[in-house]
Amino acid sequence: SSLKAHFNKQFLVGSAINAQQAKKTNKDTHAIIIAQFNTITPENEMKWERIHPKPDKYEFSLSDEYVNYGLTNNMFTIGHTLVWHSQTPDWVFEDAQGKPISRLALLARMKDHIHTIVSRYKGKIKGWDVVNEALNEDGSLRDSKWRQIIGDDFIEKAFTYAHEADPNAELYYNDYNLYKPDKSAGAARLIKSLQDKGIPVHAVGLQGHYSLTHPDLSELDEALTLFSTLGIQSMITELDVSVLPFPSEAEQGADISQDLDLQKALNPFPNGLPQKQQDALSARYRALFSLFLKQQNHLSRVTFWGVNDANSWRNNWPMLDRTDYPLLFDRTNRAKAAYDAVIALPVD
Ligand code: G3I
């Protein structure tokens, strides 16, 4: 069996992949992607700084490779991400003298970027993370350069441009911590305001960077129910579960990589993950997927953020060079007990 076969009637199951993994030379990882998943997301290759590094320069070689990989392997291929405050070069917001550009000039740049990329992959990329992480934790709009220069309507403009370029593509709003009541309420308000203006938005993406203790699953359940009342689907778009204690300083966004006490925890399990933590990870994944099954009528996709533990970003966050174990496949691409726990869940 496989994840995609097991949950076939419920939701798509996918993984973020990066340029390296999409190469068939990486045979083991490639084999897992093909066997287990029916949807893929590009981990980094379509972010603004990669795909559009200079005003007059688009870099399509890696994104073309990614899209061809999806087409060849019959995957529901996702685009990630068109408008984000992060990984976007400074030039986007500035003129040649380094001064902030006008609202109209930034809208023109945004439109060119979205039209160029979305049209290039029209009909091939089936769903786009159009706007990523536009909300603060209290549910208000983040004070990004997009918002400072354009205004609150930068979000509806992004969705409108994406829809113009490919009217058949699904368009998503994607963010983290959307289980938190204030933030999910903010996302619901945002989506409702787009709907009221007739702007197409097809799903909300809940990133899903979790731990053994976060989120509280009843809060996640309530958030999924809230989004379903808007008449749209939810998607878990970037799932991983850290087994390591979460330093609260990092939660506040502080740079803690120099903190000596925390450095001690870089590799707390040098002989591999102990049974106790393996059991906790299995139980956590089982509980999460039980909730996803409960919400299956409102949940159309579950995507892991990476294929195996070795290539997870969690090894570099919240601290650099930390050894974490957040995914269903281990560093040698073997299925973990957490995989067995997930696939043992009864589906109907
Ligand atoms: O590839 C270069 C390498 O050549 C260079 O030597 C090295 C030194 O800095 O950097 C490498 O690039 C890094 C890249 O990951 C690949 O490992 C970038 O610095 C690093 O910033 C980048 O981090 C990515 C991060 O987004 C920022 O774009 C992570 O891989 C990626 O998993 C993460 O994904 C995000 C989602 O897009 C949005 N939601 C949150 C999620 C996790 O942060």
C-alpha cells in the first residue's frame, strides 16, 4: 500500500520536493515520491528570489524541471509562492536609487511577475499559493512592504492577476499557525472579504509545522470547521512534526543560534531516535490523521514539507544544524513506525 492509495478517496497526499530530489539520480527519494505521493510542491524553486532574481531576469530552468517532473509522473502540481514578504529581493520594492517605488509601480511589477509565471505553467500547475503569510498572530494584516506600498488590497490584486493568467487554476491563501483562534478568525475575515468582492479563492492552506505538543488538536479541528463555513476547502500544505523541545525564544522570532545552552540540544539523540520519542511521534501523527479523516469532507490535500528526515528544513530551524526527525521516512528513506501508524488508520 501507499499513502496516496490509502487516502485515495479522502484527500491528495503530497510532499514538497526540491531540485535535487526531483532528479532521477536520487533514486531512493525519487522512488518514494513516485510510490507514495500524488501531489508535489516546490520547496524553494519558485520563490521570487529564485525565479525572478533581477528586474529583467527570470530563471526558469529549475521550475521547468519541477513542472516537467510533475507532468511526467502524473502529479497534481502546486506552485509556491507568488507573493510573500520573505525571500523577495529588495529591488522589487525600490527604484534604481534605492527609494521606495509607488503603489502603481509595485502593482505593475506584481502583475508582470504573476502573469509571466502563471501563464508559463498554465494548465500544468493546478493550484497556486498566491499569497503566503500575510497575517500577524492576532489575525491583523502583517505590515509587509507589499502592504506598506500598495495597501491592504495587495492581496486581492494578487488573486485577480493569478486568475487572469490561468482562469482554471485553483488559488490558495497559505499561512502558518492557522489553528490559533485569533489567526484563523483573521484568515476567515480575509477570505470572506475576497469572496464578497467576487475575487476567486478556492482553498486555505494551513502550513502544519507542528510539534509533539502544538497545536492543540481541538483548536485545529475548530479552525477547519470555521473555514468550511466559508464554502471552501482546507489543505494541510507543509506538514512536519518536530520531536525536539521548542525553545520559546525562537517562537518569538529571536536569533538563538548563538545560545550555548540551546546548542547542547543540537543532536540530543546521537544514537537515533529513542523508542519513547518514536512512540510519541507515531501517536502524534495518528492523532493528526484521525482529525484529517474526521474533517475529510472539508480537506482536499495533505502535503508533507519534505520527503525524509535528512532533507527537512527542521534540521535548520529553530536552530541551525539540529538533528530532527519530523517526517514519515528516516534518513535512509525507510518508512518509520509513524508511517505504519498513519497507514493503519481505517478509512471509509
Ligand atoms: O541552496 C543554498 C546553498 O547553496 C547555500 O550554500 C546555503 C547557505 O545559506 O543556502 C542554501 O539555500 C537555503 C535553502 O533553504 C536551501 O537549503 C536558504 O539559505 C534557506 O533560506 C532556504 O530555506 C527555505 C525557507 O523556506 C526560506 O525560503 C527552506 O528550505 C524551506 O523549507 C522553507 O519553506 C517555508 C515555506 O516556503 C513557507 N512556509 C514556511 C516554510 C518553512 O520555513
